[in-house]
Amino acid sequence: MGKSEQPNLIFILTDDQRYDTLGCTGNQFIETPNLDQLAADGILFANASVTSAICTPSRACYFLGQYERKHGVNFNSGTAMSPTAWAKSYPVLLREAGYYTGYVGKNHVPIGPKGYGSKVMEPSFDFWYAGHGHLTFYPKGPHAIFKHAKADTQIEVVAEGAASFLNAEEDYVEGAAAFLDRRPKDKPFCLSIALNLPHAAGTRTMKMLPSDPELYRTKYRDKLDQISLPKTYVAKEQIASPRLPADVLHAQYRQSSYDYVDTPESLKEQLIRKAQTITGIDRMVGEIRETLAAQGLDQNTVILFSSDHGIMQGEFGLGGKALNYEACLRIPMIIMDPRVDRQNQGRRSMALVESVDIAPTMLDLAGVDRPDSMQGCSLKEMIAGRSESVRDSSFAENLWSTYFGNPRIESVRTAEWKYIRYFKNDRELFADVTGKTQYRVTPVHAKSYADWLTSSIEGELPVYEELFHLPSDPSESVNLAQRTAYSNALEQMRAECQRLVTFAKGDRSRPPETVPLR
């Protein structure tokens, strides 16, 4: 593929957005006409899942096309992605191949020994208009780079940055000039847009100010009685017994930022805010497509849309992320390539695709060789309608075992079965970490995380298991792991989980390409 044939690429990544939040994925409450149209013009992957349902490791998985067990970066790892590892990320590789690259929005992956302060990431893009960590709903306060934006609300600030990148003839948004060249018209581009919504860090900071767009003040509030709670929702006061054994999930320590699931009233308020921001994101997608058309770029620009993970919304009384239930793992994933024949547009694929597939897909679309370090599969042939699947089973893990009560988890799913296994909850290792030092990692913590990367491969046994038959039990309500009638299925899924966790780690003799955070 010659450079003149290389497509432009736009990758849009949202935060905490569940699969079931778009019209095209069955949501009848939230208005998402632009994303629905994107799916109608492309391919919707209805069984897409993340491999780590936590912000930082998941976003690292997207950058590198690697499982967390290989890249080794999480909140409790005590590490950051090394500059050497970052050099094999999709944006760096595309830039080296001649792409003009931009990053707009939120970054939540520390790179370099000082993490966000290392300044490794910013100059690796031609256009940088982003902040590290949470943006909140009003990003100008915590992030000076956005202070000159015309808008005050996150989605609209991010949209200004995206429009500035795409409009090569216009002035760039003030404040983005630190690492900025005007986008050349004779080069393909890759724009990464990362949002901090509908994450609760954004929705909980919404103030419904008079200056906010009407969308975020009144939209959907007249339809409060039409909001549906999950079929398996249980209010906190009605929990008769915990979903997971108390020594596996220390639910009493779960983050207070998820306590909105405790009552129907507080959950509905958050669902209203989430719906508003998802519609806001949808409008931004529509504006981007209009800009592409106006610039004459729409026929050669591939748009990829996904989320860093889903989230529990009171199912079985649980809130938050990190667990390996479908509510956390399953995400909306749409890829629209305008060059695909019309008869292959508007398809709904049930293939088991993963977040680690995005990076190799983008490189493949661009005709750029992928590094051996990438573990995901290219979806290029599926997008074009020449293939129907890339794997028979998908893997996920949670290595964020913390004083928050989260256990370590590994899981595998096929078209029929879902298997989840839990390991000893090591909360005692984090008992001295409280308050403002919550993400401080001592040597014992870092050693534990490093050990966890291989412990199950080397023989550590799970303390609890779950097995679900997804076609008859999509809500994962009935655990079949202890029923003898399903012992064969359980053994098969155990073996498949062991195979995939071994694959996810890669060469056990090689530690992750990370550097200690200092």
C-alpha cells in the first residue's frame, strides 16, 4: 500500500461506557443518532470486550496492543510504561511511518520514570491538546492547557481541540502550541480522542450551571420515570447475601464513588447524567463527521469508536469496575471504513474481539508493520467482510488487587460459556495505605504485583470460581461451577483460561517493559 492510499485514522475512546448505552446496541432511552449512523456505515462488534476493566491498564492495552500481564502498568504496579515500550505504541509507529498525529482529551497512562511529569508523551505527537488524569466535567480548572477554550464543559472543549486539528486552514486552539505544527494536507493523519466521560469523575462534577449547554441541564429529566434499572439490580438495604464470598470481594471497602448504586433514586440521577454526556459525545461524533465532509476527508478517513471498559450499575448490589462480569468487560466498538463496499457496511458482528485488537488494526489499515510485541489481532479482514472471526475465546483479567477490596481475577468466554476465577484477596498487603496516599506503592506492593503476573501460570489455585451459560443466562445470574452436570464444561474452560493467561503473559523470563515510578 502506497502512502497515497493510506487512510486517515480517528480513534475515539470514551470512559466507563457500557455496551448497552447506544441505540444501535439496544438502548431505547439515550439518543445516539450519530453513533447509530456510524454503525450503519461501518461494522458494530457486538461481542467486543476489554482485557482489563480499569482505566490505566486498559488504555495501555489500547496503546500497545498488549494484555496487562505483559505491559505491567496499573495503579498498584508502582511502575510506568517505559519510553522503550511507548516507542512501540500505535501513535509513535504511525508517526514514524509518515502520519501526522494528534492527541486530544484525557491521558491516564504514566510514561517514563516520573509518570505524567516525565513529558515523554507530549512531544511524541505533532498536536497535543490533552491533560493527564481526570479532566472533570469542567477541565479548565485542573488543566491549564484548556484555559483558552471557548467552551467550559469537557466534551465541547475536547471537540474544539478535534476541530482545530482537522481544520488545517483555521487557527489552532490557543494553548495547544507547545508541541504543534499545522496539519499538512499531503500527509495522512491519526487523531486520538480520549474522553473522561461518562465516568463518574465527570458526571459527579456536573453543576448544571446557567452557562452550561441546555443538554447538560435539562435533557432527559422529564423522562425520569422511563429509566430502566438493570434486571438484577439490588439496592444496598435489600442485599440479603453478597454476590461473592466476603473473603473474595471485600465489598465494605469498595470506593465510595460508586455508592450512587445504593438506592434507585441516586442511581437514576447518575444515569440521567450519563445519558446526557453520552448524547454529548454522540453530537461530537456528528460534528467530526461534518467537518471531515467539509474538508473533503470523509471518503478516506476510518473512524474507530470504543470505551476503556464498562461498569456495574447495581447488578447484584455491586457498583464500579474491575470485576469481570459482562457489565464491566463488554463495550461498544464500532469501526467505520468508508472504503468498504456498501454491501459490507452496516454489519453486526458477534465475533469475540478485544481492546488489544485496535492497535494492530490501525497499523494494518495504514499498511504499517506491527511489532512482535503486539498480541492483539488485526480486524482489517473482518471490516472488509473477508473474515468472520479472529479467535474462539477471549481473555480478561483484573490485577488491581487493592485495599478497595478488589480480588485478582482471570476470566475467559466463548460464544457459549463464561468462566471466572478468583484468587486470594491480598488486602492485608495494602492495609497501611489510606487517604491521600492511596496510590503510593511500597516495595512489598510492587513485589506482589510482579509476582501476580505469573502466579497462576506457576500453579497458584483459585479460591472461588464461576461458570455461566451465556445464551440462557446473559445476566450471569446462575453460577454453574459447583453443579456436577457441568463439570466437563468447567474443566474445558479452566484449561482454556490457563492457555490464555499463559499467552497473555508471553515470555515469562522477560519482565514487562516498565520503569519504577519515582
